[in-house]
Amino acid sequence: MILVAGPYRSGTGDDPALIAADHRTIQQACLELFQAGHLAVNGEDLALPLAELAGSRQVGDAAFDEVFHPMGRRLVARCDGVLRLPGASAGSDEMAELARARGIPVWTSTADVPPAR
């Protein structure tokens, strides 16, 4: 299981169209890994519905913050590796550092991820 971590809000000024484009990039990487035989996950697809249920009305509000990065931290604790997509992102940097601290690989390109077993 590979966590895909990349910019989501960074540099968007919280513009919904820019955030959606970042989210799509993350999802595209998940698809590429899936097609290569891996189980790819991203925190956004799991956290966003929960944040909404928790009462989030906009990116960065208290309910969003309660769920968003904690979801990534919990995922990285269970993953076999992290794909860190390019671009500035403090949250993605944190996920990569947590992975390294666990001794699991961090890749920066889908091409670098070894074939699924």
C-alpha cells in the first residue's frame, strides 16, 4: 500500500479550482500506481468526506484541520511506502519524513516505484 502525498492547498490561495487540480494530480498518481498493481491511497479522498461530516464548511476550518492531516499521519503509519509528488507542501513533507522515520521508502516519481509483487 502506497500513500500518495502531494500539494493540495499549497500555493492555491484556497482557490477551489486550483485545489481541485491538485487533488486530480494526486488521484492520477494513484491510478498509475493501481494500474501497476499497487494499492494506492491518498489522505484527501478519505479525509474530505469525514471532514464534511465533522462539520467542515471550508478548507482550513477547525473541522477540516481535525481530520485532514491526522488522516495522512494514520495512513503513513500503515503504508509500505510513500510517493511524494513534486511541489511545495508542508503536509506532504511531513508524510515523507514520517515514512523515513519508519524506515519505509519514499519515492518522488511513479517511475521509481518498484513493480508490485
